[in-house]
Amino acid sequence: MFQVDGPTGLLSGPVTGPTIGTNPTSVVVAPQGKFACIANNGDNNVAAYQLREITGLPSRAITQPTGQGPPMVVLSC
């Protein structure tokens, strides 16, 4: 995962954050930039992360079982 500098748009990193799940297949970030969801094919779940406002790093992950091998995540806003 990389961190984006808001004013310049430059990437720095990689940085680390909490991880939940194995074999991620898809990631989507909500348009407001406050949440990210990752489909974990290896654990048959989707992990949802709250993104910290200042750093953009993930925190407070929760998971939702999906059945066998979720191929992707789609957000409907």
C-alpha cells in the first residue's frame, strides 16, 4: 500500500497497515475516500476498512463472509 500526499499527489511508501484475508482479488475505494473494501479469495470474505483522514492508512477492518471465492468488489453509491 502507498500513501498519497494530498497537496502534491505524490506517492510515498510502501507503508503498512492492518491486513485481513488472503489472496486479495479486488479492491475498491469509496468516492469520498473514507472506506476501502477488498475481496479475499483465499478466505472467502470481503474486508472493509475505514481510511484515516490525514494519512489514508486503513484502520478498523471488519469482514463479511461471501461464500466461495469472491472475484471482485463493487460499490453502489
